[in-house]
Amino acid sequence: MDLSGDTILEHYRHPRNAGVLPVPTIQHREVNVSCGDALSITLLVRDGVIADIRWEGTGCAVSQAGMSLLSEIAEGMSLDAVLALPSE
């Protein structure tokens, strides 16, 4: 995966899967108390697979771009596979 500065800026300026699902199967919110970044995620899960994913948040370009990138990767994956992704 290309994590160059251009990719990060592209995802920050044009985030993928931004928004909120109206009836999610799973929803979660995290706040980084040290910097104030906040992210919320909503998932639609069917048969253990992420069928749709949306997110919203505030914070730095890296956190916003990172969530955009993760949303593209996670869609279509099983929950087990997503949970097995390395934290880096």
C-alpha cells in the first residue's frame, strides 16, 4: 500500500466512505485524549463480513486519511480478518 504524502493528502482532501450508516450493525467511537482526534465508525455486517462501512471524525490529516484508507481496506473483509490486521 502506498502511504506517501500524496496518498495521505488525497485521502484527507477526498475521504472515502465518509458519513454515517442509518441502521448500522456495529458502531464505535474513539477519542485520542492527547491530541483531540475523534473518529466514529458505523458498520453493516452480513454473515460476518463488512458489507458497508462509514466513518466521520475530526482531527489531523493523518488520522482522517488513515480512517479513509482503512475503510477501503476493511469493506468486504470478514470481522475476524479486520481484527487480525496489525495495529501499525
